[in-house]
Amino acid sequence: MSTTPRSGAGCSITALSWSSDCEGISSRQTSLGESTKPTSAWGFVSPGSNRIIFVGAGLEVDLKPGGPMNWVGTGADGKRSTYVRGEVLQSEPPKLLRYTFALGSSSKTSRITIELVPESEATRVSVTHDQWAEHDAAYASCADGWPRILSRLKTLIETGKTFKPH
């Protein structure tokens, strides 16, 4: 199945239920373990959790509207590199985080909304990645990446560890 949209604009990746609003993009829902409260799940915003979930990338974030939301690390040349950059649009801990998203120095941005909703015995995590620019090259990698990121988050919160990426 192709993960490249026809145009990218107007398409979204929603990690909530198996559905598609653009050719080749499917998504899923994840619930975080028994008795996991949104306040515990909100820990994904911490630098330590992000280093584990995002394979060593450091998170630099200021959770106020207009604040930075950047994943950084050391590039192949040994110099500081910004892998993903964004700007916080809305932050309502521990239930909502909305920010812009761009890979590296790309001028094309999209929007990510993460919602944490308490359920009877778990917390549902909903990720919607939308407002894609026309022909954004980041689209395919994000469509493939979100299910893996949510899986790592679930494993980390439920066990305190996560698996190594392949």
C-alpha cells in the first residue's frame, strides 16, 4: 500500500481509528494500560521520554502558544542538527497539545494535535497530523512513523522501557 498522497494538501493522518481520508493512509487507536491517567501519559512531553521514544533526539519545548517545539541532536557531521521543528499552538496539560511540524529546514509545515482522553480504566491517545502543504515529502515518513511512535509510548508508559527501533 502506498503512503504517498495524491497531493498532500487536505490529507490527514489520524492515529485514532482505522480509517483513511487520503489514498493509502490508514491510522489507529491506542489506549495506554490499566490505570494510566492522562497526567502520567503527559510525561511524553518530557526530554527523557522523548529521547527514548524518538530514538535519541532531544526535545526543546516551551509549552506556551508561540513557544518552540524542536527535536534536536548531533548530525552525521558532529554538529547540532534540528530534525523536527515546530511551534506550540495550544497546550492544555494534561489533555491537549497542538503544534506545527516541519522536517529539518523544510519550509513546508503541517499540524499535529495530540489528545489524551481518560477512559474507564485507561487513557486513549489520539494523534491527528493534518494541514499538509502540497507535495510535502514528510507525509510518507509520518504516515509510517506515528504507529511506531505510539507503540513506543505505550510500551514506555506501561513497562518503563521500550524496544529498540529496527
